[in-house]
Amino acid sequence: MKKHILPAIKLTVLSILLLCIAYPLIVWGMAQFAPNKGKGKIITHNGKTYYANVGQSFTEDKYFWSRPSAVDYNAAGSGGSNKAASNKEYLQQVQARIDTFLVHNPGIAKSEIPVDLVTASGSGLDPNISVQAAKVQVKRIAKIRGIAEGNLLQLILAKTEKPLFGLFGPEKINVLELNIALDNLK
Amino acid sequence: MNTEILGIIAMFGVTLLLAIPLGKYIAKVYAGERTFLDPVFNPIERLFYKVSGINPDNEMNWKQHLVALLTINLLWFLMSMGILMNMGSLPLNPDGNPSQSADLAFNTTISFLVNCNLQHYSGETGISYLGQIWLMFLQFVTAGVGMAAAVVVFKAFREKSTTQLGNFYNYFLKSCTRILLPISLVLAAIFVFEGMPMTFDGKDTITNLQGDTVQVSRGPVAAFVPIKHVGTNGGGFFGANGAHPLENPSYLTNMVEMFGQFIIPMAMVFAFGFFIRRRKFAWMMYGVMTVGFLLLAIPNINMEMNGNPAITQMGIDNSLGAMEGKEIRLGAAASGFWSIVTTVISTGSINSMHDSSMPLSGMNELLAMMINAFYGGAGAGILNFLIFIILAVFISGLMVGRTPEFMGKKIEAREMKIAMIIALAHPFLILVGTALAAALPQYTSATLANPGFHGFSEMLYEYTSSAANNGSGFEGLGDNTVFWNISTGIVLLLGRFLPIIGPVAIAGLLAEKKFIPESAGTLKTDTSTFGLMVFAVIAIIAALAFFPALALGPIAEYFSLY
């Protein structure tokens, strides 16, 4: 064992130089050519800066709502609810979310509410909702903002992101971008 | 066809297509043959050897390999404890995160040292950037160690009769420089352009559109995430791991991360075949592993896409699937697929919360780690699979009345004893650990996030993940307590080093034996019949050892829900 100690120490020091200094520096160098120089993709709106990939809390009736979050969309942390599918308390919570949604969205049938609007995401920071989740909120927003439902549906269509290369993965909508576009409609 | 399913087929297909050429490349690297990266890495490696006083041509026997391996691991252990317990006052800590307590640092150190990456802290609050970079170092080198150990086994079966099995440092360094580093760089290039942060700035504070003020954690994520996957480590930069929108911003990054973690375990199987010049044998292994993998993955994709029946009953539109703990940009199908990939190959990264999986999906995740040999971790998977092969050779030898032989070597009592001990150690660690946790409710019951059967599953998952060096969790478990930190730390240690020592010893012992040329009386090990035999051995051991525990957890939960 003794004769391995010195080579082990030297090899470790050199590996640190390569893997902990050279490698991150190369990646950092590549990031300087990336959007916002590797500080995260941003959206600017009315002079304010937002992170495009980090979801925001939208609870006011005049906005398209985001999904429920276990961390209230505070990206200082992240995480899911970790509730089991069979947990009774959790199922009551889901039921309560459905009831709340129906109160705020008169004229919507229960069967139209998509599951993403009543379940928390894994990160608590999900920036997206499903297309159906946006459509089901159109009636409410049209009434509050006095915009024709058709215009809102068109907005949703314009903001719908297709699957990757049109082939892989689900369709989705970025809630923040949708709401910024909504504010710009007037 | 459904684009979510198509995405999965693409991920699996691309990985398989590239695994074969990569396997060939890996075999060449370890055989010391010429490759296209020689001009870059030959000078670097020569410098490393010169300064370290290592002669890469100085061959070692299997015992010397293990001593070298354990010595360098001990060194990393000490360094890691020092860094994690003091990082609060060291540089690269813009958010002022605290140092870790001794028991937490012990758990974190062991868990990254053994390529597990079980995390009892959250990246945003529990570690500095210096700590993250140190853990990134461990993610590289521990994968290198696992691969180096596997190559000792490769070498033992390549030579006819030898005690000289190559140089540990040579295998280790080449794994890092010529395999892990280049693939990581390619992945990082994709990630930075997809919006993954690569910055040393601390948390940002923003006011969102609705007027609330929140913080956004950032960091050198795009350097960390590639090796997290390529080395089958799985430790997240952020608490939510691969579900975090900055750690996995798009479906494209999800596909690339999936590819990154899947490619080396698959390629190592083919590399084995190329290296020992028995490609058909590699295909037998690949076949068994793939059948096992699909038997776990397809039901999970299906169950997660069908969603939670209790929510369907509430009368809403449940067509997106079980979205609790899942992200919209990834979808239920890709999350179900990932949940099995990450558990069969010991990555343990997650892109959805496994705690909120459907009950039988959770069971399959557990089973994947209990078997731990369908592809398996970088290097470690082959070692685990070797144990099952030895058992299958012995049992089929007895069944047909022939002397058990494998690769021209007789399997005798000593090898069998080692194989049995290793095969039984895994269930022993998992079941004894869980039984202990269940018997000591004063330490554990308050840490469970869910009542009833699922609470039991949370404990079972924690020890299974530890013993399999996986690192994923039913994360509802409040696991940063002295009890969990220490008990899983011990399971982690034994769960890593026993399955390295055992197979390396078996390979070393076999390599020393006289080579018996194949004859009509030899049991053929590269046929589908033998593959079936290996599969049966795996299924029987897993079923017998784990069925009672699974019946108490996920199976009971299933019947309570449906």
C-alpha cells in the first residue's frame, strides 16, 4: 500500500488540474458563445428580465395559470411534492384544486380540466403547461380582459411549441411567454 | 405515431447504433491500440505518468490492482471530508452556503466515492461551487475506477493463462482522458447552447411578471451535468436533479442526457466482446440485458402514460398521464422510460419524482436496482453480470453433468464461494438495512413522507438505491439525519467495494488457471440457450430474495389503489 500512496497523490493533483480546472474552463469558454453567455436564457419585457426556462407563479385570474408547485416557484430551491399516488391527503388536495378551478372558471366541465393543472411538477419550476391547460382557461380570461375567445385561441396556437423536429416529445406552451404576449395584446 | 413514444424509440435506437462503434473504440483504448485521439492524449498521459512516477507498462496481478484501487480511494475519501466540512469558508461560494456536518459529509463523500450520488442535501443550499466542482471530480474518477476494474476482468479472459493483468493507473487514467472526458465535452457543447447555465455567479433575484420576488439558483451546471450522466453517477446539481428546468431545459437535452448515461454501459458490453475476441458472447450478454431491460421499461412507460386511477375517478381529463412529479416538456412516457434506464444502469439521476410513480412502476424501479446487472453502471454492470454468469455456468454444468467451465477455465469451489457471497451480499444489505429501519421507528417513522405501504417502500428504496450504488431516491424521505446518513453510508461502502473485489478476484483466480481448449464436451456460453439460463438465474435470485419485501411495499399499495 505504501508504494501506492505517492503516485496516488501526484496522479490526483494532476487529474484535478485537468478535470476541475481545464475542463470547466473549456465549457465556460464555449458558454461565452451561447445565449446570455451561459447565465441562463432570458426574456426581457418592459425593461425587466426573466428566465425563459424557469417557471413563474401565475395565480391571478387575468393570467394563464401555471401548474401547482411544491416550492411556490421560488427557484432558490426546487423539488416535487413527493406524494404517493395512493396518499389520501394528497388525493384530497387534488380534489380541492379541481374545485377551486371550477369556482374560478364557470362554464367549464370537470372533464375538460387536464391533469397538469391539478398536479405539482417534479421541479416545482415547470415553465410549461399543456395546450389543453391553456385552452381550458380561455373562457375566464376572455371575460376578464374583454378579449374575444377566438383571439385568445389564436394566441395559444401561435405560442404552442411543436415536438422536437416535429417528431419527438410532447407539445407544450411556455406560460411566461404566453402571458407576456397576452399583456401585449391590448 | 405518438410523438412521445417516437422520442423513446429514437433515444434507444441512437444509443444502440453508437454503442457498437464506441465499444470497438473502448476495446482499442484498453488494448493500447492506435486511436484517433492519440495525438491529443498521448503527450498529456505521458506527462501524467512521468510526474507521478508511474510506469504504465508495469503489469499488476489482481491483488496489486485491488490495493492500488483501494489506496487511491482512501486518499479521495480524506480529501473529500476536508473539502465538504470546510467549504463554507473556502472560495467559490457566492451564496454563502454552509459547510456540511460530519455525518452529512461522511454520507456525501462515501456516496460520491462509490459512484452512487445519493444526496442527503440539496444543491441550491447545501454545497458551494467549490464543493460541486470537487464532486464533479469524483464523478469522473469513480467512473474511471469502475471501468478500470472491469478491464481487469476483460484482460483476465483475453489471455490464455496469466497472472499479469495490466496496470491499474493506466486503465484508470485512460478511462478518464480518452472515454469520459471527450464524451462529456461533446455533451457540454450541446447543453450550453440549449440554455443550461455555466456561470460562477451566485443566485439571481428577480421580480416576476405578477410582481412576486423570487430567487433563481445558477452555477457551473453545464460542466457538471455531462459527467453526471456519462459516468453513470446521477448526482444532481440542483435538488430536483434532471427535472430542474436549468439542469434539463428541453426535450433535446433530455434525449442527450439519456444517451449520455446509456451509452457507456451498453458500449462496455460490446467492448468486452471485441476485447476478448468473442463478439457472439457479447451479443448473448446484450440480449439477456435488453430483454430484462424491456420487461421493466415497457410496463413503466405504459403505467405512467395511463395515469393515476384515483385521479381518473375524479372525472378530469387524465390523458397526459401521471403528471404528479413530472414535467410538461418531458412528458409521462419519457419520464417512465428514464425511470428504468436510470435504475438499471445505476445512474440514479431522475427527470421525474420516483416517489410519485405509480405503485408498480416503483416496484420495477426497485427491481432494476435489485438486479443491478441489466447493462449496469459504467464498468460495475459487467462485474455484477459476471457473478450471474458464474452461477449459471455452475448450475447448467451440474444439470448436464459436465465440469463447469467458462472461457476455457474450470470453475471450482473457491470461485463459487466468492460468487455466492457477492450474490447474497446485495439482498443481505438491502433487506437487513430495511428491516433495521422498520424495527427502529423512533429514528425513521418521522422521516417518512407518505403513510402506509408507500412509507415502507420509501425505506426499502433508500437501502436498495444505496446497495446498488444508484443514488436515486423516493425523495420524500427526510434522509438528512444521523441514522440515515450513517446507515446508508455503510451500505454504500459495502455495496460498492464487495462487488468490485469479488469479480476481480474471480477473474484473477481464473486467469491463473490452465487453459482448457474447447471440445465437444464444453458447455457453450455464447448461445441463446445459455442466455436463457443466465436470465433464469437472475430472475430466481431476485424473486426469491426480494418478493416478500416487494409484497409489503409496492404490491400492497397497488392493490389498495386499483
